[in-house]
Amino acid sequence: MQVMTPDKLSQQVRVRFAPSPTGIPHIGGIRTALYNYLFAKNQSGKFFLRIEDTDRKRYVEEAEDAIFNSLKWLDLNWDGEVTYQSKRKDIYKEHVDILLSKKIAYEKDGAIWAKMPEDKTFSWIDLVGDKKITFEGKDQQDFVILKSDGFPTYHLANVVDDHLMGITHVIRGEEWISSVPKHIYLYDCFFWDKPEFVHLPVILGPDKGKLSKRHGAKSALDYKNEGYLKEAVLNFIALLGWNPGGDEEVLSLEKMIKIFKLKDINTSNPKFDPTKLEWINGVWIRSLNIDQLKDKLLEFYKDDGEIKDVFNENPDSINSIIELAQTRIKTLAEFKDMVVEPVYGRINIQLSPTEKEIAGDIKEKLNLISQKNWTEENIFPVLKEVMTKNEIKMAVLYKIFTGREKGLPLPQVLEKLGKDYSLGKLN
């Protein structure tokens, strides 16, 4: 029987992202996809998507959808068709038969096992840190390559597919290092060239423990739903274990493709810092022009009728208010609470008798400002005069106008809303 062999496609770089659809892909998996993508595009190579769905008992259909949707949202577009391992059982069986015929594999308990030689040493140079890693065969155990249900295990399917797809670099998490001796053995048994191995450091939580959901081990789609921009998510994830050099930390996908090198991947375990993610997201929000930000807000709140009404009913002021909010929001999700309800909301503000007197005083004094002179420069002295007279802080004025004790700079907001709207709020 002749083993299928890829043509010498190239010495072109060919990599793959090969998730198992047994759960929603979290940040670690997305980082693996991103590094594969950046390396491939930097080298003018190919980036493939392979769904390793041979564990049918743990298969989750929603997880498969989440893989596709996450990559599409982040613009990590793969080349060619998606490969499904569950549809390649015949191919794996062919290769199992070869190993059986060579007495390299044997049957036990309805499954097919590969016998690991005790007299061999398995070693390779891992491209993260260019370090040599060695395992002794005597420390390895025999392993299943074909389960009793006819589906291959990860070890066999991974090696066969990487070979047939012409994968040149296997870039994945360092938790797979202990599996490499088995994979090297299978490559040797089939007389195949081995790919380069690149094992990425594990992402830790802020407390240096295992990254958990409370630390931020969520899916990319969770961050999308929380109002993070895809540019910021990609930027942040890329820096979890990759140091491109220099002081620049805000990087577009195009810039990352241009400068990405495997040698710049750190050997130490990066820490997930949610504060830095917020900061990067804020920087990306501030990089947008107002029309771009407005579009992103409308897309984010597409199912929110209140937001649509506010945008439609206030065409003269909404862009200016968005511009004020742009310097303060860290996520798109903060916009409604910071802007829509306090600035435009028809809320019933509960004021004390004293606060009502102050509101009347503010209205009387602001009414003296003409429409022509309704500017921040003329509004602020009035507010300051009222605060001094009543020995109060700005928080009280915020409450009178918005029902909150803080928010966007009040004099600027009142200028943008106009005299009639602002005084109408005081009524």
C-alpha cells in the first residue's frame, strides 16, 4: 500500500490552527491561531483551519460555531477549505494498517496501540528559545492510535494530517510538549520529514496561577459582547508572550504581520492583565474618527431601540457628545451608562428641597446667557458661582442635571445640548 505524500508544495510556510470543538475557544487558543496566522502571512505562507473533531463524546456543536465566528470577527481568515478529521477515517485506517503490517502497532481491547521503543532517544530543537528538548524512549508508554469506535486519537490524526497538508511548522501550546516523542516516533515510522515545533508559553492569571474565567479566560466573542474592539483584542493577545522589541505597544494586525518573528516569542509565561486590555481598548477607541465610532456604537447596540432613538432624535448634538465620551469610555458597553441615560434619558430625578432650590437658581442664572453666547466658557462661571454660593461640589450639579454624581464634563455637555434642551432638563 502506498502512503499518501504531499508534493513538495513548497518550501512555502504552511501552518494550521487545529482546535477541538469540545468547548468555547478561549484566549489561549485564539493566541495560538493568531501566532500561526501572523507567522504565515509574514512569510507569505498559508494558514489553514482544521477541526479535530474525533472525540465524538465531547463534541459540542456550539463550540464549532464559536471557532468560526471568533476567527471571522478577528479577521483571521484561513486559506482553502476547512478540514474535518471526522470525515477522514478511511485515511487514518490506511495508515494504521501500515503500522500493523510493520508490527509497529498491535490490537488490544478493541483498540490499536503503537509500541514505543525503549532504546530510542527523541529530541528536537523547539523554536521558542531555540532550546533542545529530549525524551528517552524507556520513559514513554505505548499509546492508542485508533479507538474501538474507529476514530483515531489525537496523536495519529495530528501527525497524518500535518504530513498530508504539508505543514512546515507546528505552533501550539507548551502543554503538548510531552506528546512530541510519540509524534516524532510516528513520523519516523512512516519515513516522513518532521515539521518544526514551536511550543508557546502558558498564559497565567494576574496572580500567576492558572488563567481562569474570573481572570479573563473568556472567548473572543465574550469580549466582543462586552464592547471590546477586535483591533484591541488582537493587539492585547499578541503581546501575551511576544515581544516585538521597542516601546510601541499599540499595533494593528497589518503592522504585526510585518514585524512578527518566531524568535521574538518569550520563553517565560505571560500574565493576563485585564487593566492593560482596557487601556489598549481605550487607545483604539480614541484612534477612531467620530463617524467610525458612531458606526461601531450603532453596530454594538443594534438591538437596543433606546440607543437608536437617541441617535435619530438628536442629530445636532449626538456627534459632539460622542466626541466627549470618546476620551473617557474604555469599552463600547460603557457608552449607554455614561451618555445615553444621564444625558438624553427622560429620567425622574429625585431631589431634596434644597437641591430643588439650587436647580431653580441654576436655571435662572443660565437663562441670562443668550443663545449666541451659550458656550462652555460662559456656562462654567455660572456653575462655579452656584457651587460657591451653596458650598457644594460638582457632584450635586451632576445629580441635578443627570441623576448621577459624575459623568462627562458638565459645561461641555450643556454647550453641546444647547440652551433650550439644557434648561428643559431642569424643568
